[in-house]
Amino acid sequence: MHGEYKVPGGKLVAVDVDVVDGRLTRARVSGDFFLEPDTALEDINAALDGMPESASADQLAQAITGAVDHGVSMVGFTPESVGIAVRRALGRATSWQDHTFEVIHGGPVHPALNVALDQVIPEEVAAGRRGPTMRIWEWNSPLVVIGSFQSVRNEVDTDALERHGMSVVRRISGGGAMFMEPGNCITYSLVVPDSLVEGLSFERSYAFLDDWVLGALADVGVNARYVPLNDIASDQGKIGGAAQKRFASGAVLHHVTMSYDIDANKMLDVLRIGREKLSDKGVKSANKRVDPMRSQTGMAREDIIAAFIDHFRGRYDTVPSDYRPEEIARAEELMETKFLADSWTYRVP
């Protein structure tokens, strides 16, 4: 059996392996990585031989770490990447090329409906009623979306919220607050089976799932990079941030919001934490706009989104898609019974 894994920002790792009586045998690791001394490759292969077929990527990585000398230099790959390649060889982990992604870019909806869809779409993917999905958000009114574990009181100035005609909704993933007015951000949600991130820690999976968007940003003239844990930054500063949730059902939700053209004064009036974050960066005044995507590309928001979708379609196997009536109905039900209910919104007051 043969498996491959491309380390984000690193090298390709390939593994050829057999299984006899439930254990790995004749494991051979190869790739375009660098390894010194080269005899350490024999130690890596030997560490895999005899491991249970059921061993996780982490367990395989631990076996390799324990087998190689502390002075060994692994450049462009890690023990974890070898473990992932083994899991792929065994059919336990999947790659991007193993999936066909449904791509949705629908019209504007109530912003809380987008939050509800981030619960509905993973349910559908986990149940096999929908394939892995990448969808672009569009919304028709202003909203503050806070992370699952944030305090409303600490994050939002409710007087300012009312003054600007905005509401607050809590999403199901962690992370920070999103200040969202129609047209001021670019937000997408990616829902995939957990086999795609098999063996990856939360920290590593963030960069892995957003590797495509760095290429999409390059297409529109932005030199971007991933900054752990969950930020996307350019040469001129932060562009956006990611959040993620893994479901027991076997689906993974990963979503990103990038600033296109935000009214910074209004944002700082509404978001308490925004004031602290800017002060920490030594910024005394937000001036008028936070517009990294608009200023760095000179492009209209819809043109950037079109370029993103084109890049995703060029990189992976995709089909155009849309929300099904039953998905919208389920999301509308959740919006009314959960996401607009005080019991959920203020569960962390």
C-alpha cells in the first residue's frame, strides 16, 4: 500500500507498507525531504515495522521519535508527517484529491442563518447526504458574531450595539469576535470529513485547511502567510483569522473571516476587545477604515471572491452546489430556537 502527505510549507513524504497479521511490515519511507545522517532513514523504517495496523498517526510518530537519535536532523518533514502518510496508505486518512467538494456562493441571508448553517452543513456531511463543502457567506444586515466561549459582557458594548442597530450571535466554534456589516468582510466555511485531518493536531490542521487560501491570496496580489495559532497575515499586517470545531459525528468545521473594508471607528465603538487589541499593537487611533483586502488588491469584494472560488476549483475537484430546502428549513429552525435565543447567546454572560 502507498500513501503520501505534503507537509504545508514543507516537503512530500511517501510511505510504502504491507500489513501481515494486523501489523505493519516492509515499511519504506521516501520523499524530497532532507535527513541527516542519511542512515536515520533505516531507523525510521524499522520503527514502523511491527506497529499495529490500528496505530494512530500520533502513536506512529512517537515510535519514530523514540527510535531516532536526538542528533538526527529532519528538515521539511516530521515524525507526525510520516504517521499521516502511513495512515493514508492504510486508507484511514484521506487527502484533498480523495474528495469532490461542493462549492456554494448563495445570495445574502440573515447573518444568524449563516451561523446556523455552520451546524447544519456538518450534520449533512457527516450523514453522507452532502459531500465536503466550501461555502462563501453573504449576509443582509450587520451583526457581531462571538466565539463559543466568549463573554458577551466582556466582548461587546451593548449600548453601542443598540446605537448602531446591530445584534450579537454566538457561534459554535471558539475564537474571537467578528464585526460583520454587509460587504465589509470575506468569510468562508469549509466542512470536511475528519479523515482529511487524520493525525493532525488542532494547531497543525488550521494551516493545513487554509493552505489553499494563501495561494488564492497570491492570485490577487497579496503575499500572505499563516501565523499560529489561527491568523492569516500579510506583509502589511493581519488580514483575518480562523476558527474550527470538530464534531463527534466525524465532520470538521473550519471557517475564516478576512477584513475587506471595515469601519474601524464603529468596530471599536462596539467591540471592547478590539480596543485592547489595538492598544497592544501600539495603535492610538483606528482612523477610518481597516481595509487590508481592498487596499492591497485594489479589487472589488465580489472580484476577490470570484478569484478565490476559481483558485479552489483549479486546485481541487469541485461541483457547483446550493443549499437544499430542507437544509434552509433546519437552519431557520435552529436560528429561532438556538442562535437568536438568549439562553444560547448569554450562556457566557
